Amino acid sequence: MDESFLHECLFFTANRLSRAITKLAEEEFAPTGLSPMYGYIIRLVNGDPGISQKELAEKLSIAPSTLSRFIDKLEGRQLVERKVNGKTVLVYPTAKGKELEETIRTASKNMRRRYEALLGVEYADQLSKDLEVASEQLEK
């Protein structure tokens, strides 16, 4: 059976890449006690205290309902807190969330170092740029 269609299919190859980078990221983020997505949410909230949930969802390219579930869990772990301002929900870091900043940054740097070692710095940078452009075009 000819299986070449798998290697020429963006759906298949993108999912394969997603599984590989997710595994690598989860290994590097293990010391934080958080999944990579939670780590990036904490970094964004720490960097912009009072950021709206809507803006966070946009920055992360996820549905607001998905972000709300993430924030629920982070709030349950006392890493962020929400404050309602009219119709807008703002997210603030807690002291506990701020304490994780350096550990999260280290995990992120280690993840980058690992994939750059495997792919090469230039190719890793170009691949990130190409995936960003492709994502934007497919989301139109």
C-alpha cells in the first residue's frame, strides 16, 4: 500500500510535529508542576497584571471558553486571581504565581535549547515563522 500521502499531508505532518514538540515541552515543564500552556498563561499574566481574559485568549489563539477552564484551574491552585470590572474579567498574578516566573522561564529556555539542538537555531527560527504565517492564513 502506498503511504506517501501521509508524508505529503499537512494535517498528518502538523499533528506529528505537535505530538513531538508537546512531549519535549512537557518534559521541560515538569519541574514547574504545570503543563506548558499553563506556564505560558502565568508568564503572560505576570508580565501584564490585570490583562483581560479576552486579550489572553487572543494572544494564545484559543477559544475564550478554553481559556476560562485554564484560568479556573490556575485560580484553584492560587496562581492567578480574577477580578470583574464591569463586563470585563481581568486576570492578576498571585504571589505564588509570581514565584513560579523564574522556573517557568527556565523551562521555556531549556525547551528552546533542546529543539534548537535537534533542528538547528536557524531552522527552528524559520520553522516558527513559517508556522505562524501558515496558521494566520488558515485561520482567515
